[in-house]
Amino acid sequence: MIHSLNKYLIILFPIFLVIGPALSDIAVSVLSISYIYICFREKYYDDFQIWIVKLLIIFWLYCISRSILSEDLLLSLESSLFYGRFIFFCTRYKILFNKIY
């Protein structure tokens, strides 16, 4: 069921971008969460060994740590905490393109 939902979300993602930001944000979040779930369920950690993914995760953790040290904690965490979903979304698309080509 997760794979069929992912397939439809990936196919409809360009249409979601045209319609508005809410649907595209929901699609990115669902695809990211399902990617993390599939990686841990199938014990597939090869995508996390790529140097650019490691660098992006380190930068994301750096942004979160800087947000924790700021004066307005909630406002700064709100802007930096959810950036990690784009890292996992891009690696999800990497898997898709590897299967196609």
C-alpha cells in the first residue's frame, strides 16, 4: 500500500506544485516519512552513506542547534526543524530515478 501511495504522489507532484503549496508540502512530507519508514523496515542504509547526504544532514543538524541557541526558540525552530524532509524527499527521488534508468 505504501508503494502505491508513493507512486501516485510522485506522479502527481508536478501537478501539486501548480495547484498550490499545501498539497506539495503534504506530498513532500508523506514521501519523506514513507522513505524513512521503508529504509528502516528493509534495513537499507546505503543512501545515507553518500557524502552529499551526510553533508546535508550535518548542515540540517547545525541549523537546528543554532536555532536552539537563539533568543526566540519557537520561531527559529519552526523555520529550521522541518528542512530535513527535503533531504529525504530528494533521496526518495534518487531511488526512483535509479529504478527508471
